Amino acid sequence: MTRFSERTITEVATPAPLPPAGPTLALTSAATAVALMTYTAPMVTLPDIAAALHTPLSAQAWLLNGTPLGLAALLLVAGSLADDYGRRRVFVAGTLALGLTTVLGAFASTTWLFTLARITQGAASAALLASSLGLIAHAFPTPAGRLRATGVWGAFVSGGIAVGPLVTGAMPSWRLSYVVLGAAALVVGAASARALPHTDERRAAPDLVAKEQPLMDDHTSRAPRGGRPDLGGAVTFGSALVALVAALTLSRDGWLRAPVGLLLLASLVLLALFVVVERRAATPMIDLGLLRRPGFLASSAGGLFTGLAVIGLFSFLPALLQQTMGLSAMDTAWLFLLWSGLSFAVALQARRLSGRVSPRLQLALGFLLHAAGVLTMLGSVASGSWTRLLPGLVVAGVGSGLLNAALPLLAVESVPASRAAMGSGAQQTLRYIGSCAGVALTIALATSSGDLAQGADVAMVVSAGLAAVAGVVVGVLRERG
């Protein structure tokens, strides 16, 4: 019979302590806010950035799409790495990398250097965003605690979106704003390295005593599967996404052009190859079996359509208003604070709906409110009056708040606890795929006719239609009883 020490028996029999919840929530929320601030930084300074880098209108989608491209390409692999190798480690590394890459972006001299910096910012943000919800899921194991924590985290998503344009608009130059945001990320990363605990996460298992395996003592909320990172999946998925975004960007000059068709075909082929790779991988980026879960499908659809309908429109609308109404960057930032600030407040208070409205129905309601708000803004650009936008921004802001509160909760509830970071990464990946496609589509629709006011109305109608479809799709996806 195998002999084992008294210390081993005692450690296995004792449940692993949970990490202090307060610092975990504070640091993950702060890093998330900074990541979203860097994400939204070009929204109100796009004309200045394009002028400084001599970026033509046809290529401005890349200035906005760099960060969501990096996010979408690496969120899945970041989630898997966080689950397998330590969420704390991936979170701290991602936050520090975000700071460094953001500072480097301030010194970009060409469109492609700036786009490359934005892509690397997105990759770093992917690491911290995917691991942050995994850390929260581990630190708040009870349903009530998790509801409150994900609500706060979702509110900081909205808060980062709200504050980012104000910070960049208030700075003397967009380059200085990047230095400030990079420094903020470095501060949060350094604080996380010191304050986030190294916690033993393994729970007692019958075979652990028999095998006398050593316990983990340095990674918070790790759920190891063994094997190597799924690099094949990352390469095929990232390449498929790049091809898709390039096709959507080039579609501004016509959908029937050969380069557009070839890029779309390449995207489909690479996506099919990604599915094949995932089926054969020992440690896949995403467990394809999750697609049989209605809750996971609702979470994924919610993320995708949030990017397509909400982020896609509101990423380009500030620059559009500056070009058509002559608003300054700071004026635009204050105007959009009405939308993003309401989103922050609603997301923070949405936990009060617990027990009365499910996260799935919150998503459906959020999409329908976005559609209603955007339709209310029709004709506002042609009128030249920013006050025409206010009612629509209010309604859409409430809808966005419901989306930001429900999405993270549904992401961690729709997958097993051991795959919380994977669930978060999958949902956010689709969110930023939608964002890339939505930005490219919005710019194509708004600029293709030659009349920006007419193009803005077309883009708004498409955004509202996509949101309405999303509301219906999410509403009918329910768990089987």
C-alpha cells in the first residue's frame, strides 16, 4: 500500500482557501477599465490621428480595428492559457504588456505602425480580459457574490468606454493620451503583481491522495488539462479574422471585386480548418461541445451582435459627427458621455433585476432598447443639430448598460466553473469579431454614397435591424428544463 505523509493527508483534506475577493474585484475592474479606455481612445481623435499619419479615408477602419482585431484573435487562446497555466499570471502579464504597447503606440509614425501597436494592445487586453472574469468567478463562488461582482465588472466596461474619450479629448495631443493610458496600465499591472494572491485552487480529489501529487501553490484559479497551448488554433483563427476584416474594409469600393471575394473565401476556408484543428487538439482553444449548450449559444450570440450592432456604430459615429457637425473632440466626448455614462450606471444597478429578469432576457431587452434608441436618431446628422441625438443616446445607453451587465454573468454561468476563462474568452472573442466587422461595415455604409448624412442614416438602420434580430435570437435560446 502506498504510504503518504501526514502533511499530505492534512493538505488534501482541507479545502483550499479562496482569495481575498475585494482586491481581486478592484484590480480586475481597474485593468478592464484601462483596457476599454485604450480601446476607445481613437473614437474622438480619429480625424487628428488620420491627419498625423496621412491615413486615407479608405484605410481609417484599420485605425479603429487594430485593437479589436488583436482581441478577437487571441481571446480564446488567452482564456485557455489562463485556465491551464494560471489566471493571475496571465492577467498580470497582459496588464503590463498593455501598458508597454500603449506607450509605444504614442510614437507611431505611419498608419501601419499605429495599427500594429493597436493589434498588440488588443492581444495584451485579451490576456487581461479573459483571465479577469476567471479570477472573479473563483473569488466569488456563491451565486449572489458572483452576481454582484460581474455587475461591477460590467459597469467598469461601460466606465472605461465613458472615460476613454474624455481623457483623450482633454489631452493636448492624442500621443500624450497614449502615454498617460500606458502609464495607468503599468501602475495597475504592478499593483496586481503585488496584491493578487498566490492561492492553492485545487480541491480534494479521491485520486490525489492515492497518487500523492503535490498541490499547486502559485496560480489563482487554475484548472489544468495538461498538453501544450493550441497554437494551431490560434494561427488559423487569427488568420481567418484578418482575412474577414480586410474583406469588409475593401468592400467599401464594391462587394463584387475579386480581392473581396478571395478574402471572404480565404476566411471561410481558414475557419473550417480551425474547426478541424480544434477537434483534434488535446487542449483546444474552445471546447466545441459547449455549442450544445443553449446558454453558451445565447452568450456567444449576445457578444457577436453587441459588436456588430452597438460597438460598430458607436465607434465611428463620433468621428462622423465631427466631420458633419463641426464638433470638437472634447464636445463629442461630452456628448457621448450621455450614452456611455448611462450604460455605466445601468450596468452597476442591473443586479437588482436578479430573480425577476434572467440574464438572457436582459440581453434581449438591451438589444431592443438599442434598436429603439438608434432609430430615434435617424435624421439627426442631416439636421445638423446635436440635440436631436439626445433622446436616442439615452435609450441606447440604457440598453447598452443591460448588455454589459448580462454578458459577463451569462459567460461564466454558461460553462463549467473550471472553464470560466474559456467561456469569457469565447464570448468576448465573438464580441470583438462583431466589432471589427461592425466598424468596417459602418464606415463602408456611411461613406459609400458620398453623402455622409444619408450614409449615417443607412448605418443606423442596419445597426437597429441587427440589434432587433439579436434580441429575437437571444430571447428564444433558453436552457432545456
